[in-house]
Amino acid sequence: MIREILLKYDIFEKQVSPISKLLVSGMVVYEGKQWFKVRKIATPTFHQDKLKNMLPTIQKSCNDMLSKWKTSISKEGSSELDVWPHIQTLTADVISRTAFGSSFEEGRKIFEVLREQMNLLIQALMFAYIPGWRFVPNRLNRKLKSNHHEMGELVKGIINQREEALKVKKASNNEDLLAKFVYSPAPLLTRANFKEIKLGEFIIPPGVFLSLPIIFVHRDHEYWGDDAKKFNPDRFSEVVSKASKNQISFLSFGWGPRICIGQNFALLEAKLALAMILQKFTFQLSPTYVHAPTRGITVYPQHGANIILHKI
């Protein structure tokens, strides 16, 4: 059923509430010809060969993080560290450098506002189904709108700088992402059908909101085996399709024609960061670690991710 929903993107469309558009916009919410047009423009930028040119830039961000880790380690050569905020900073820094090039400091400002906007949106969504609530001029709604405006102005400012540099032929030759397009990533996997359709054994009437439960699919014993709930990276030692018995059961980046365009970029960053970490440290979970994944706009560790680092 998931395969059919994600393949038939012309029938099962994305649905974004008006209030969510204060956070999510661009290609992730486009449909039809508009989506096809920008996807076609964007796809070449995320080809593996193009992304390899960004490795030195990603390496700089990884080095910055590892330098902070080194200074936090005691003379004994080991230390406990909550790596979750460091990983968040790394991700924002990598995107800021690769997306905005020489303007990555401005990119960091965008991420600061974006992080606040995500937290505000979680609060706002609790009231989203009250008719007219988003028009009430309370403090939360005013802040959501002002953050949205600020992010827009920051992005426009960076684009204007780039356009001026191009006019006087002072733009660098860096192939940063901004040189191609300024699109946000999809935070959720939901669809709604606009006409009646048979899905498996069910007849779905028009306008049904469908949520694809990734967290359950990724832990289904039928597809992943008896150790589905265990941390076992070796299950991916060959290819994902073999690990999941050739089913559409690994959906971290979606699937089908609308699979996340940033998948290769994200995996490249993760592989390089992990390789650089393992060259300098060994690590293990801290006894103080509490396993409590929770969901905001994305899933994150509610009490952080405490590990014990050892210098190699």
C-alpha cells in the first residue's frame, strides 16, 4: 500500500496546513507541473559527482566539531559528552557552508530562527484545528509570522548579494547549492487523495488524510527479522533491499518519484563525519544515557545523547 501511495503521486498529494507554511515551503509542498519543473532543475545538483566537490567544505565543518570534542576530553583521555547539540550544529553548519558559500554566517542566522520557528510551530499545531485560531493576534501567532518574515528577508539578502556579485563579475566559482536554487527539506510523510481509489482491500473516498507510519515500518519483524528493534548496522552490510527482504520498508528519505532530493547529500555528510570521528575517537553509550526518542517536527532524543569519548 505504501508503494502504491508513493508511486501515484498525481493522486496522493501532499497536504500542508496554512500554519505549517510558515515553516515549510518550496519544492517539498509543490504539486503537478510546478513540482516537476523545480525537481528537474534541482536534480543535477544532487548527483554524486557534483556532491563530491563539496567534500572539502563538509570536512571543514567536521573538523570544527572534532576540535571542540578534543578540548572537552580530560587528561585521562576520555570524557562524557552529549553529542546531540553538536550533531545539530554540524548539520546546520554543513548546510550553511554548502548552500550559502561565502555567506554561511548569514546561513547560520537562518538556522537559528528556523530552530525557534520549529518549536513555536509544535505549540501552534495543538490549536490548528480551532477555526480561525491562526488569525488571532496572540503572542505565538505574531512571533510565527515575524520569524517567517525574518527568514525570508535573510534569504533574499543573500540572494541579492549573489546577484550583485554576478553583475560585477565578482561571484566565486564555488558550486554551492545557492548557485542552483534557496528549497527546504520535507519534515513529514503524509498524503491525501483527491479522488476515490482502491488501496489494497480498501476503497478510499476523496479527501482522506493518510499518514505513513515510518517508525512502525522500520521496526516491523516481518520485514526486518527478530532483531528489528535492535541497533544492528550490519544488517545494511550489503544493500538496503536485501536487508528488508526487497520490500519498500526503509523510508527514511521517502520513496518513489518524490523521494527526498537531499538523500545523497545527507548520506555523504553522515559517512564523512563518521569516518572522521572514528579516526580520532572510540565511543560507547554513557550509563547516564536515557533512551527516550520523542517527536517534534522530527524525531529527536528527549534527554540528549550522552556518550563516553576516548581519544585514540
